[in-house]
Amino acid sequence: MEETAAPAAPVENQVSLGDREPAAFERACRSGRFVVTAELSPPDSVDPQDLLRRAVAFRGLVDAVNVTDNAGGNCHMSSLAASALLAADGFTPVFQSACRDRNRIAMQADLLGAAALGVRNLLCITGDGVGSGDHPQARPVFDLDAVSLLGIARGMRDEGTYASGRKLTSRPDLFLGATVNPFAPTFEARIVNLEKKITAGAQFIQTQFCFDLKLFENFMVEVRAQGLDRRCHLVVGVGPLPSVRTARWLNGNVPGVRIPGEVIGRLEQATDPKREGIKICIETVHALREIAGVAGVHLMGHRNENILAEIIVESGLRSRVGMDAEASRSVVG
């Protein structure tokens, strides 16, 4: 049975609806219920089915599918194209747009194209460097960062202008998001970074993987003290650890990922580490639901869509009952 949680407090940093109809993900966030999103990496392919076959695991279980943008500096099908394919198939995509690969002209063009194709959720990220990816010889752009991209996207939506000041003939109706890493030093800088992104226009925030609940709870104390939880929908990143080796690699190689010794110890002692990793993830989801100011969770796990779907169901976030009815609905957002 699906668990219930107290509705989240109303969020102030929202665009007045007026006569507009909010997209599906924005509507879910505004409802105050605990939202669920999941990550999907585009394929190394031109076949849409290579994307859609993997996405089907999430149908009826998530409020949105977050499409990565050449994560880690590795090349894949574009996030915009993959998001449009998902929207056309009835999913609600979140289009990630990384500042690493495109200048402000190209990024504004992509935002217009995304909105024209029915993609209305945008996650603005600065992006990983190219050095660790499969094209280390590529030239990074970084004409903008996430904060400046948010400001430009907000101007296009609210003012109907490009960054240059030139007028648009019609505006993109976008639900704007950004990322924050509560676990990267320094702690004070994380709060400042979050406030900057919210002020620039972020309406929802997605975090890095959360394995250290104590550290995250400390972060949320300051978030609530500054009222930032009332200005955005905070969605916390979670995911299963399949092995001790993976946990140690993440601890040493991914900035801001902190995995406590207790978690690593459980994986070491488990007869089935993969199952233990799933259990730890489910426990983390349950704990996050009890933390004031948390609006939802974002499931991450590279090309592990079926396992992520299993976690969503086993944690009580969503039920498979009624999934067929939900799958028959085509809600583009």
C-alpha cells in the first residue's frame, strides 16, 4: 500500500498561474504530495526504442523522468531529443541543460525548441568537466553557469525576452530547476549556492546522492532556518549501492558523495551486497520522508531502471496497482 505523508508547506517561489495550466511535474510539486522522479541516461543510438524500452519501467511510478545531458562528459543522444521522444510517448521529461557544451545562443535556442516540442521542465546545470569523459580533447564552453542560465530562462518565460533584450513573439512556459550538493565542502557555501539558484529562478532543486543522513539533516536545519524550503521544492537524490567496490569508488571519485563507514560496513558484511544496497536505499527514502522541507526523492542508478522501479514500489512511494490505467494516459509535461 502506498504510504502517506503530511503535505509539504506551500512554496513561495512559484509563477502565478493566471490563465495557464501548469505542466504535470509542476502540478505534482504544487499539490504538496511527496514527488518521485527518476534518472534516465540517453542511449548511444539513433533508435528511439533504445530509450523508450528502458523508460517503460517508470511508467505510472514517477512524476517525471530526468534526462541526463552527456553526464560525466561522455557523449550520448542529446537530452533535448530524448526528452522530446519521451514527451511524445506520454512521459513527463525533465530536460537537463549543461553549460559545458553550448554558448548562450545555442542554449536559448534549445529552450525554445524544447518548449515547442512539449518539454516544459528544465534542469539547469553547469556540467561536469570534459577531462574525465570519453572526449577529453573537447573544448569546454562554459559561457554561462547554472545561475546565469536560470536567470536567462526566467527572463524568456516571464519577460518574453532573450538575454540580448530582443523580444520573443511567444514565451516558453517552463518549470525551472537546479541542483545542489549538500555534502560538498564548505557547508556554508552550499547554503549560499542554493539561495543564489532560488533567487535566480529555480522552483525545484535536485540534490546529489544522499547516503549520509546525519549530514543531510544538518543541512536541512539551515535550509529551514533561512526559509529556503518555502521558496523551492527540494527533491533529494537517492540510489542503490550494488557493492562495496562501488561505494568506495564513489567516496573517492565523485565530488560531494559521502558514504558513511556504517553503510560500507553493512555492504561488506552482507551475504548479498546488491540486495543490501537496495535495502539501505529504501531505508533512506523512509528517513527522508520524515524530514521537514523535503518535497520528494530523485532515484539515480546508471541504466538500472528496473531496480529503481523496484525500490519505488518496495519503499511504498508508489503502488503497481493502477499502473496499467496510468500507463494508458498520455500526459505530456
